[in-house]
Amino acid sequence: MIFDTLTKAGLYSAIHPMIAKGIAYLKSDEWKDKATGIYELEKDMLYLHVQELETMAETTAKWEAHRIYTDIQYVVSGVERIGYGKQDQFTAITEYNAQNDFFHLEGTGDFITVHEGMFTIFFPHDIHKTRVAIGQPTTIKKVVLKVLVD
């Protein structure tokens, strides 16, 4: 897992060429006028999810992981808590959904607060729980890039 501000995102471009493309797209203005939805940027390799959603109680949010795609999650507006953990601290509670590349888990992890202008990168082995409210639920806007890192 990586946690930083968008102004420092370029530091992580050397990890993988597709992560570099995702970061470059995130730093561009191309996504800023897009409506909520899913956009394919590079066939099967890079997707953009523009989201406006409500944060929720920690007990309502679910732990998840992926097998194929890496998430680059950027908070455009608002603030959320995001949980993260190691696989050996969790047990899968749903079957893997290959179409949407996710499965849910249960376990215990740690949390960080992600403010507007910050991003996280979750690799397929990183367990995470997003949309956790700080106090009362609020609306946040996020951009999530799904990046195929082979």
C-alpha cells in the first residue's frame, strides 16, 4: 500500500509502466469534467471510475481485495478513513468475483485518514476497506483507476 499526496505521485511512476500511465492521467485535467461512471482508458489495462458516494460506519464497510488489478484511489473532495491490512490477518468470506475482480474478507487492520488531494495505491495483495466515515456519513468524490500490473 502507498499513501501520499497527488503532488508527489510522480515518485511512484517507476513501479510499473501502467501505474505511470495511471498517475499521469490522474495528474492531467482529462478526468475532471467526466460524469460519475466507468471509463475504459486502455483496453483491459486501465479503467477510470468516477464516484460520488456516501461514507459509512466502519462496521458497515467491507474489507476487500483484488487478484488482478491495482487500485489508485484519489479523493477529489471530502475525507474518508481507509483501512488496510496484510493477507495473513484476514479470511475470505465470499468467493472471488472474477468479473469485478474482488472478494470480501474479515479480519482486523489499521486505518488512515485520506483527505482531499491525497491518494492511495492498493496492490492485489493489499486488503483494504474504503468509504469509512469520520463521525457522521458525508458525500465524497473519488477517482479510482484500475490498473493491470502483470
